[in-house]
Amino acid sequence: MPIEVVEFTDDHLQAAAALVAARYGVEIEQEPLLSRRYQHTAETLPFLRRLRSRGPGVAALEDGRLVGFIQGSVSMFKGVQTAYVPDSGHGTDTQNSRNVYRDMYAQLAARWVASGCFVHNISIMAHHRQAMDAFHTLGFGMINIDAIRDFSPGPDSPDGVEIRRAGLRDLDAVVSLETKLGRHLASSAAFLPMLPDPGRRRSVEEQLSNSDEPTWVARYEGATVGFVAIESTGRGPVLARSDDGIMSLVGAFVEPETRSLGVGRALLNIALEWGRSAEYGVCVVDFESANIEGTRFWLGAGFRPVIYSLSRRLDDRIAWATE
């Protein structure tokens, strides 16, 4: 029976939520630290309901049965009209997932482009190989990794390095380190534009004033040489970050000349120790896959990927150059 790709409607919501829950259950078999919550259709359904009003979607039907779907949102992101499909916004139930994904994307992408949307992003659960292969063959490249680990302790602070909880007295130092982090991400190979951020100082001040979501700094030879900041994650952009008991690392940087001392590992260990004492269940971090130093550090520190986010940016001349 041929597979038909049609518009996604409310009638497809329940079956689509079941596909997401089933895929998530497969991921749990590979990564037991994931919350058990989202292997249940009732828990994935609200995510899909929210997506329905944010952009078009498509469904793949075989003999009237839903065997695949893609439902995303379209919005302004970094000043550009962008389509984004979270891990809860797609799924398949077929041995031929790769080709079904390709056919579904072809139809949905035509609608995105017709509406002036030329940047297409998607988040895929880390062990969904057919989905990864489908979108790689469609011209998508990796941009971001979400990874998790437990709270098992790491190394103690190296000699001569002081790790302490940051306060307002550290405002200037943390603002400086966050600025350096931005410069690092603007350099090769990440090349993320460092745009003016007039609210940066105020944001850091609020961060340092939050007793429930601490920041730590590392000091060496009288200078502040690194920081790490955390926040509690209740509902994130992907399922792996959308549950209670998740501690997210949301900012970290160490001066290059002190990295070999083990400052980064010492900062991480303090954050993990705090999370363990606060009874968090899992620690999560996300980072740009093109951030070579960051990728090496986080994966080397015991974090395991649970989500890969991919992107495709079309030449916007396709809006008129078709003949």
C-alpha cells in the first residue's frame, strides 16, 4: 500500500503523540538516565497540542493509519524567519523511516519556503539513526548537542585554585568572562555572531542574586579565571530537558591559559556536588557541536548526547529563481 502524505490535523494528534512516546521508550533503553515520563502518550500529547498553532505540519498515512508525521513551529529566531521541529514534533512507525521522513520533509519544506522561511531546524533523539540519516541526506548539518550525566563526583580542586560561590561582588568578573565566552563562540570553528547585548550586565546581576540557581567562580593567583552557572529546568525545548529534577548548566568559561590546570573539571565538580545535595536527578548541558573546545570538554567529562539538533539554510534566491 503506498504511503500518502497529507496535512497534519487535530485528528492525528493522539496517534502522533503515541509515535513520540514509542520513540522515547526506545531511547530510554539506550540512555537509562532519561526521565520515564515521556514514554507515555498522555505526557507527549500536550507538547503536540502547543505546536499545532505555531505552524503547518504533515502526516504520512498508510491504509488510513498514521505511520509518520512532522509538526513544527515558524517564528523569528536571531532575526530570521525559522522553522523548528523539536524532538516531540516528529516520528515514524515504519521500517522505511528514512524515506518517509524525506517525503514528509519535501512537502512541508515547500510550504515553509512559500511563506518566506528559508532556515529549517530539527532536533532528533540521539539514537534515531534513520531520522539522522534522512535529514543529513537532505542537506542538514549538526549545530547543537544536548547531553546528560549523573552526579557522580569528579576530581578535587587543583592546588592553588579556589572555587567559591559567586555573589554580586563578582559581577564585573562574571560579565567579563561571559563576554569572553561570546568572543570564543564568535571565533573558529563555531562562528556565532556576537551581537550587542545591552542587557548582559543586568542579566548577570539577576543571575548572581538568585539563591536557588547558583553560579560558581574559580580564582587563581588573585584573578577570577572561570565560572559555571546553573538553572533548574522545568520545561525545555526538548523532552530530555522537560521534567522536574533536572539541573542545567547554562554558562561556563575558563581562561585558556588556566585550562590545563583542571579548572573546568573543578568547577563542574562543585556544581555536581551542589546538585547532588539538592537532590536533582540528572545534569544536562547543551553546546554547539562546532565549539571544538566545548565539545571535547563536555563529552570528556562524562556527558552523553541525548539530542542532536540539525539545521539547513536555503539560498533565499529560490523564492524567485526557479525558471
